Amino acid sequence: MYDLAVMWEWIAFSVRWLHVITAMAWIGASFYFIALDLMLKPNPALPDGAYGEEWEVHGGGFYHTVKYLVAPSRMPEHLTWHKWQSYTTWLSGAALLMIIYWVGGELFLLDPTKVDLALWQGILISGGSLTIGWLLYDQMCKSKLSDHPTFLMLLLFVILVIMSWGYNQIFTGRAALLHLGAFTATIMTANVFFQIMPNQRIVVEDLKAGRTPDAKYGKIAKVRSTHNNYLTLPVVFLMLSNHYPLAFGTEYSWIIASLIFLTGVTIRHYFNTMHATGKGPHWTWGVTVLLMVVIAWLSSVRNTETWEDAEARDLTPYEQKYASAAGFEDAYDTVLGNCSMCHAREPVYGTMKWAPKKVYLETPGDVARHADQIYLQAGISHAMPPPSAVQMDEEARQIIIAWVREVRNQ
């Protein structure tokens, strides 16, 4: 039965839920330890090898944390490792990317108005590109550039800008920003898996063997962890961007995504400085606001595609399958009469200026391309049209259901 689509939708929702939960745990732990590290205070009474201490109060109790710059004199009996938050976030994110952008690639991944690719080619670019950033970044960190951390971060930013532009030349706006987020998140998780954790294991093994650990391993882990700290907020924005067409659906979305990385730097610089000194540099908020004003201005440039352009474009095999099915004409008329006033290149409903999520439902190709989403949103569920709009009667919904199931049952 085609209602397997419902199960698939719930699988995607469940994986997304897991991804959000684990991301919250990872980001929370990352921010906490960066703040803790910056707030440490020296104390002559601390044990040998201790770098600083911090007293905190939370949940009705007091916490006393001591940090050793390299390692304590002996291996503690109990040691908590912080790694699974990162791994599970990346694995669940990769699974979600496959579910939405690979399995649903003809709808969500490929943009035939930009480049003509087969789905397998798009998937190959999608998966293969995620490793490029880590390989380049890792080699830069291992080179003499590591002695110039500011210049190293500028080079990483250049790579991110290039990838933002490149993704936008191939994928849909949604997919482009999502892949840039996944590209960055891969660097972050690879930092944990290939550098931070292995270096910490070396220190632990030295302690167990009675050797004095080398301080360089802790320094390497600290640098990678700091980089992750500055990349976190832009990744969160990119993961949320597919809900906001002003972020992904404009002419300069790749520049918007690039500028978001700068806002992540300014915001984290404020909080990191505040944790270290007790007072953050307020100019960072002015810069952040200015960047957001520029982003808002860039998003106001309208999409150049017109209704006539879309109607003239040849249908893809995916679209043709739905457009040639029995019941399509009735379904098209139903969607046109109930949805196109909002989902148009020039919306005419109220004060709306952009189609929600940049989903257009005007031409036969538009409707065929979004068949699955129409089925889920306005067929078997009443999510669309929204309650404030003119409601679709049950007969109209059944027309949509019958049309899509006709295709799926072939």
C-alpha cells in the first residue's frame, strides 16, 4: 500500500527528533566546557599539575571543578568520556540526509533548472563532498599554518564560502544550505573522532603505564575543540534554514550562508571573552546586527524564475510519471484552486510576498514535482490549507489521494 509513505514520513520524523536531541546534548556539553575552561581561576593550594579551579552552584548544590593542564599524577578510578553526543549527532544527521535528500532526491536534492544530473550523480556529489572539507582542514591543521590560528580560521572560512557557492550551483536551495551545514558538522565530528579522542587516549595510556604524558596532545585537542566552538552556531542556523525560504530560496543564499559563519564568530567571541574576563566586548553585537541587516537585504532579491519559465521547462521523468497518471487533471485543478494563491511565484493571498518554503504549485510540473508532499499535507492530513484560509472539502482531498495512489500502485 502507498501508506508506506506515512511510515516513511514517521521514520524521517523520528530520526530528526533523535538528531535534535543529540545535537542539543553535544552543543550543550561543548559550550559548557569552553565556558568552564575560560572561567578557571588559579589557586596556590591546588594539587601539583592542576591549572585552575572553578566553583559553581546548580540544582541546589555546589560543584568544585579542577582542571589539570596535562594530566593528574595518577589515573583516576572513574573517568567520564564525552564523545557519544558528537558521534550520534553526526550519524543521525547522515541518516536524515539519506532519507530526505537521497531517497527523496528527485524532489529535494536536484534542481533541474541549474544543472542536468541523474539522481545517482547528485547522491555521489552529496556524499563525496562531505569528506573534502575535513581532508583540507586536517592537513592545514597539521601544517605550519597551525602556528597561525587566525590565518588558519580565515582559510577555513574561504573554503566554506567556496563550498557554499558550489553547492548552490548544483542543488536546490534547501539542499545547498543543508549540505553546507553537514559539510561543517563533518569537520566538527571528525575533529572529535580523529584528533580529540585519540590524543586523550594517548594521555590516558601514558598515565596507566606510569609515564608522564606529553602536553602537546592536550594542546592539539584544545585547538580542535575551540574550532568546533566557533563553528557550532552557524551549523544550527543552516540546519534550521530549510524552514525559511528567505534563507535558502533567494538569489544570494550562498552569500547569506557565508555571512552566517561570521555572525557565529562574533557571537561566540562575545561569550568566550565574557567567560574569561567577566565582560564581553559589546561591539560584537553591533557587528552581528549589521551582518543580519545585510543578510535581510540580500534575501529581498526575488527569484528570477517566472511562471512562464517554469511552464516552458521540460518535465523530469519523476514529474512526468505523476503528470501522466490517471486523475492528474482533476488533482491539478484541485491544487490550483486551493493552494496556488499562496504557493505562487507572485502570491496573491493577503500580504504574502513569498511562497511558504518556496514550494510553488502553479504549473503541472510544479504539482507533479510535489506530489508526495501534497499527498501528505493536503490529502491524508489536514495540515494544508491552514485553518485561516478557505478550507478544502473532503471530496477534493480524496481526489488528491486517488491520484497519488494511482501512481504508487502501478
